[in-house]
Amino acid sequence: MGNVQVAVVIPVYNEEENLPELMRRLMPVMQGMNKTFEIILIDDGSHDDSLEILKSFTKDEHVKVVELTRNYGQHSAIMAGFSVVQADIVVTMDADLQNPPEEIPKLVKVMEEGNYDVVGSIRKGRKDSFLRILPSKIINIVARKITGVSMRDWGCMLRAYRSTVVESMIQCHEHATFIPALATVFAKRIAEIEVEHEERYGGKSSYPLSKLINLQFDLVASFSDFPMKLIMYGGIL
């Protein structure tokens, strides 16, 4: 990695209503940072016109589209994006615009000035229903217990990662994974900052309660035997 300074990786599943507005806001943010950049959009088996819209964005040389054959889930889609990224700093975010693109420069600035490996974000004034906030709080508790890292908001996907952390996550070949927690295994310096949180721009959430519950099982499954996997990966056994 290292051919580009900043990449934004965005998983997309049935977001046709949000994509034009997403790019309308994201592109000037990236251009205004005065850094080389790329935008990686992963279609996670959408059933609407998301893929066709994504392909139309590739007229801009900064945009790449990864097409998955079916719906693998948000974190697997992000890992697919990680596999093609070429940047020193990699930012992840959702496509529904609840993560404001305008917050990206703040994450990058904190990472560069503090020489952090991971910069997470805390959703300020969260615009979600109780039925979404409650499972998120449970994930926060479980993630803190399993990783031993006291981050406040594990569920917010607006995060920045160093390329070294991204490369390590790719190489460990985790299929059922919770990326924010997995990253802590490879990150020495971690920060967390407050960011704005907005109402969903359009359409309905493609991340129902059942997926949030499954995510908790993925988190536990990934880390229950992860120390042994890490030893084997390192060639110690």
C-alpha cells in the first residue's frame, strides 16, 4: 500500500436512494483535503439499482467498484474493499449518510498529528431508535470485555486505519469478523473522537435487528479462538 494518501471504503447494500447524495457530499470533501485519494465502493449483493449507480461513478478515476456475488454482510464487504485499497490511511463509513462525509478530515488529522494506528468515532446526539441503540450498547460491552480496549462506540463505522493494520487484518483471513475489534489486535496506538450523527438520508435500513444480533455472535466467535489463530499465523507453531 502507499500509492494513495487516503482511501474511503464504503459497503453498499440496497442504497439507491442515498448514493447520488453520498457522492455529491463526499467528492468535494476528498478534493478539499489536498491529498491523493481513492473511493472504494463495494456492492454487497444489492437487489435494487445500487450497482448500476455505482458503476456510473467510475467515470471519475478516483472511484473503484467491487461487486460481490451475493450479500455477505457489512464487515465482509469492507474486508473485500480492504483487499483492493492502495492508501496509507483507510477510512470506512456507511452509505446511508448517517456518518457525515464532512467528518473524514477530522479523523485523518487526528491520525496524522497523533501518529495513531486506529481512530474510532463516537456518535454525538445519535439519531437512531431505541431498538438499534440497545443492541449497540450490548456490542460495546462485549467488545470491551473481549478486547480489553475501552472504546465508547464500537458500532460506528466511521473509522480510520493505518495501512499496516489493514494489511494485517487481510492476512489473518477472518471470515466471521467484527472489524473494529479485530483492528485492536494489530494497533498499538488507538484514539476515539466525537463526530456528528445524522438521520438516514433515504430508504430503509438494510441492517435489521437480526443482523446486529448476529454481529455479536461473530464478535465472540472471532475472538474465542483468535489467540491460537494469531500464533499459527505468526509461524510460531
